[in-house]
Amino acid sequence: MGSLMFFLSAAYVLTLLLKFGNSAVKVSMTWEDFENGTDGLRIISREEWGARPPVAREPMVVTPTPFVVIHHGGITQYCYDQTTCSAIVRSYQNFHINDRGWFDIGYSFVIGEDGNAYEGRGWDYIGAHAPPYNNQSIGICVIGDFSNVLPNNAALKTLSALINYGVSLGKISKSYLVIGHRQARDTECPGSVFYKYVQTNLRWTKHPVPKYTPPKTTVESIAVVNDNANVTYLSYKCLELKRFRGSVSSIDRMNRSISVFLVLTICQITFGAQHETPVRPNIISRSEWGAMAPKWAARNLMVDPPPYVIIHHSASDGCTTQAICQARMRSFQKFHMNEKNWSDIGYNFVVGEDGNVYEGRGWGKHGSHSIPYNSKSIGICIIGNFDGHNPNAAAISATKSLISYGVAIGKIKDNYTLLGHRQTTQTICPGSSLYNLIKTWSKWSSNP
């Protein structure tokens, strides 16, 4: 009987490997090797790893949660002791709050190859890791890049134990389903080899369907002073009137005056003139696409928010998958730094025909793309040569969304002027077709 079960398990794993991935890459073990309860699980609290206070919190909508979403860090940064892992988790939180504009670190928990689980948003609060599953899942990230290797045994054992513990607490549904991040959006996460391992979990589902879709709500960008006395622009849901009574107490660690301001603003949105903040486009961070460190730190824009948006094309081959677009980004950066002798990639953002936006120098930074507009503009380059044809619908939509989002969060001036690169210097960029297209957009001006 034991031999038969072993044979059936092996056949099942082999089928998954052949069906879902490169058969040349083998998974040396399966999830069942670590189905051993919660023995040895150690959760490092936020206080222990040195977390910043969250900007705000939103209670989980669906409890116990029906999904567990598995991630990897996506960069070649690993840790095997609590001190190093804690530092990496802090870097994740800083990036998610400062650069992504999120309330907190995006994951529910982070696991290091030291065998510890690090508390992120925890069991009870909505994450920011896998739309549309954030409000009904526990998101677990393993530190490291697991495209070509598996996490070590310590991390895999903790992953299994953490999920089992969540079930025992009643925080994860007994009938939960497991998915990889790539099943929720277009990404390589949690890495090819790790994803094959995830598929060996008997709770893994090929066709996940969110169990709860929240009603469409209006949102408002609200300027809130955070712990570093910087202004962070946040989007808050417009809540139903019956939930207003608890809204002040649910804003964690914010002083009373700001909380009152928040409630009044939400009421104004609900009962006054309403408008929708554009959906944040999917922005692939520098760390995700593998950027080199700049030669020196980028200067801040002289005029911020900038009154200009400059559109470019790369005049190169295009890309329709994230992997190829990321390779293009690395080649652009190397060319700009090594051949042009610039400090970094020249553009603020780059858009691929995969529909993703790739972070270049980012918001508020002086670019190297359109003299003499570098100090007062956001430079956006679409990957490809658009002299004879337009970018595809995904790239056009992502570009428009990025601009609208920039205006909404105060990173682009409301009454900005849109220009093509050729209007600022002697060049055919952004290509004749793309230039003719942007001339039809509402903010384009013939008089830069």
C-alpha cells in the first residue's frame, strides 16, 4: 500500500511538472514532506523586527480567509539569521510605504530561511499583495528569489506550519485554497521553481475565483502627515453611513484631529460632489526588474508637482511579457549609464506592451530625457518603435492610467501640459504614429 501511494504521489507531481512548467526544472520535494502540524513555529512580532507603525489599517472582509497566496521576494537577497531577516523585512516595509504608497508592508507574513515567520499585517487586516484577493487571503512571502531554486527546508517547513497554525486559530478557513501570486496577476512571482512546489499542495487550485467582490466605492486622496512628517497621499474607501461610528477608532495610531478630518472628508465625499480616484496602475519596482544602483542619487525636481508630461518611445524592439520588458529595462539602464554616462536610466517611468509600468527614476525626480524640461516634467517612455504603428491597447491604457494616477496623488500638476519628445528637441521621438496619437489626448499642446 505504501509503495502504491508513493507511486501515485510521484506520478501526480510529475504530471504537474510537465503540465505547468519547464520539464527540465525538477522539484526535489513536495509540500507533503512538510505537512507536520505547527511544531517549532516561531512568529517574530512587529515589535521584534522593528516595524514602523502602519499608516492605517482595514479589517479583513472575509474571515476565516478562504485563500492563501504564496509570494517570493523576487530579488537575490537572502537571510539565515533573525538580525538579517529583520533588516530585509524592514526594507520591504519601507519600500511599500514610501515608494508604493501603501498603508504598511503588503504581506500578512514574511518567512526567512532562518525558519522564522515575521508578522506583517497579520491575520486580521487586509493586505496589499494580490488584488483581488487582498480582502480574503493571507499573503505569505518567502525572502529571496526562487525562480531557479527552492527555499530551504527551514523556510518550507515554516510555510506549512504557519498555514496550519492559521487554520487552528480560525483565521484561515478549514477548506482554504492555495494559489501562487502569478495566478492573481501578470507576474513571475513566486518564481518558477517555487511555483512548481506550490502546485504540489493538495489545496492548490488551477482556476481560483475570488469569493467576495466588494461593492464599487468612491475614494478620495487625503493628505496625511505620517511618522516622518512627510506628506503621504492615501486613498480611503467611502464607507456606508452605518460604519462611520467606528471609523475614528479604526484608524490606528493617528491622532484624534487627523481622524476627525478623515471622517469629515469621507462624509463630504459621500454626500457632496463625488469623484473617483483613478486606479493605481501596476508599477513594477526597480528591485523587481533588477535595476542597478544609480551612480549618484537623483536630484529632486525643481518644480514639483511638475507641469509637463513628456512622451517618448524607446525606438527599440517592443515587449509583451514582463520577463522581456524587464530585460529591456536593464538594457536601457546600462546604455544610459555606460554609454550616455548618466547617473541612471533617464526616464521617470517606462511602459511595456505587457500593460505594466516600470519604475525608472520615479516620482519627484529630475530625469535625463528632455532638455530643458528635465527639471519640471515626468518623462514616460513606451517600449517599442512607434514610427509606423501605435502601441497596443494595454500600453496606451497603462500610460493614461499612470498620468491620471500621478495627478490624483499630487505628483503631476492638475493642469499639466502633454508633449511629445520631438517638441522639446530635434528628434523623431516618440515616432510619428505615437505622436499623432497623443495629439488627440486632452492635455496635449502644440505650444510647449
